[in-house]
Amino acid sequence: MNIHRYIIGVKQKNNKKITKESIMNTIRTILNAALLTGIFTAATAATTTTDESAEKAAPAAEKSWTNTGSVGLTIPVSKYEVHGHDVQTTGFGVDLNYIGIGSNGFSIEASFTGGATGTNDVKLEGSKDDTQIGRFSTIDFGLGYTLNIGKNSSLSVFSTIGFEFAYFEGEKNEFEHEELGKVDRYFSKTYGGLTLGGDVVYYKGLTDRTGFYASLAGRWMAETVTLSTVNYEKDDDTRTDSHAESAVGHYSIVPAAGAMFKF
């Protein structure tokens, strides 16, 4: 009987000892799991914060400078002073334009126009038409500022410096030259000018990268040069006699409109 009680007592003591160790092991497991969970959560939060910061910083870097290019049509009107009287030309051509815009609004511009032009104020010897048809081109560079005036809309204002010219050529006629003999003779006039002025460009975006523009440039002729030339052609040889005259004043107006894109 005593032996039976002793065996039961040993079993009860052993059962009590096993229960305490299980509880301690369970507590250790819970603490370790909590510690690992905390470390993982902190690392995940740090990574997420870094990614968000990078995402926020990336657009700012991309917007530091915006490039735009445009292709349009223009109808320029220019007036030159020649031999004390005015010569007005009206043209039709292509307008090519580049504008670079900084994040602070500072902007640069480079533009080129070219095409056909006509005038009723010039009569070249040998020409039968009252209207002389020729060609023109302009090139300008500008510095200015661009203002965002709405969603996908901007207005750019520039001070510009540039050069323009118009060239007219009369019809060829047979002529007896003293030295060359029979030649084809024709007369030509070139009007050129150093220009100072301004340019206003309005842009309206249809998408994030494409839209349309309208611009108006006004230029003062700081100096104009008129070159009158007589040309003698024989076979592949051409001889010219030219006379140049310079003047100051008058203007040109260059409106344009077309498509613009960002890149």
C-alpha cells in the first residue's frame, strides 16, 4: 500500500515538473515570435518609406527641363527701306520652332521660317508680271519666361535677335556682253535685315506630349541691306555686278500656328 502511494506521488511530481517547463517554453516561443515580427515590420516600413521617397523624388528630376518642338505655317509681312521708299513683302511658308523650359520658368527659343514671298513694290528689268515672286527665310534666337496658365496650357514671352532676308529674281533674257558675247542676263534683288524684337507663344496640350500652338513675333529692323545684282550666265559660268545699300528702320510681323510636341 505504501509502495503504491509512493509511485503515485512520483508520477504527480513528474507531471507537475513537465507542465512548468512546457509553459516556459511556450512563453519563450511567443517572445521570440514577437521579436522577429517587430524586426520584420520595421524593415518593411523602412523599405516602403525609401521606395515612396524615391517615387516622389523621381518626377521632380524629370521636370527640371522640358523640350518642345513645333511645326506650323506662317504668313510673314516685312517692310524694308530701299532708296528712300518702302518695299513691303508678304510671304507664306513653314515655321519650325524649338523651346526649352526650365522648372523655374526660364526659357530659350530657336526658330526658323522659310517659304515663298511676293511684292508689288519691286519691278525688275525683264519681268512681265506686276507682282514679283521670290523666297524668304528668317532665323531667330530668344530668351524669356514661360508661365503655366491652366491645365496643359502655357504662355511664353521672349526677347529675340535674328536675321531675315527676301530674294527676288527677274526673268532671263538674251544679251550681248562686251567680253562674254551672247549671255543670259537677269536682275535680282536681295533684302536682308538684322532684327531685334519679341515673340509670344501660346501652347495648348491635347495630351501629355502633344498639342497645338499659336505665336506672334514682332521685329524691328535694326539694320537693312539691299543688294542689287545684274547676273550674266554663259554655259556654266556666271558673272555678277552688284551694288549694296544699307538703311535703318521698319519692321516685320510673323504670325504662325501649328502642332507642338514635348520630348
